Amino acid sequence: MGTVVLRYFETPNGYVGDRLLTGSDEVAEMAKGQTLSCEILRDGTVALYARKKEWEEEDEQVELVVNGSGDKSPGAMLEKLIRRVNQMERPEGE
């Protein structure tokens, strides 16, 4: 199992700290090349953000999820987001 570092923000306070999540070695390796963060919105929705380290912040990809379990849980959706960003080329003109 590998470790994924996720910067954690809480509204309206801002940066809270880093969270360490465990995942497959494959996903943890992909995550090393990405900047990952999450934010808990006031309604309880979890916003997951990911971008390759060489991308600008405006190129960040986002996934909104409801805190829970199963294949739609924040952890499962973060893994999907990491995989999706890993396969992407840098967005152009957006």
C-alpha cells in the first residue's frame, strides 16, 4: 500500500493540514506527480482537486462528492480523479 498526501481546507477557515491516505502503490505513484487537495463545503459536500504539478492552478480538475462510503466515497472518487488527471494532457485555452 502507498501513501497519498492530500492538502485539507475547511470553509471558511482555510488550510487545516495535510491528510495521509493509503491506496494502491500504483495510485500513490501517480499522486506523486500531482498536487491534491480537498475542501469541505458548508453543506458537507467534499470538493476534491487535482492537477499535475507542472500545471497552473486554473487547470485544476475538480470532483464534488457526498461524504459517505462505497464506490462514490471521497476516497474512491479521489482515486478516480488521480487516475483521470494522470492520463490527461495539459488543458489548453480553458
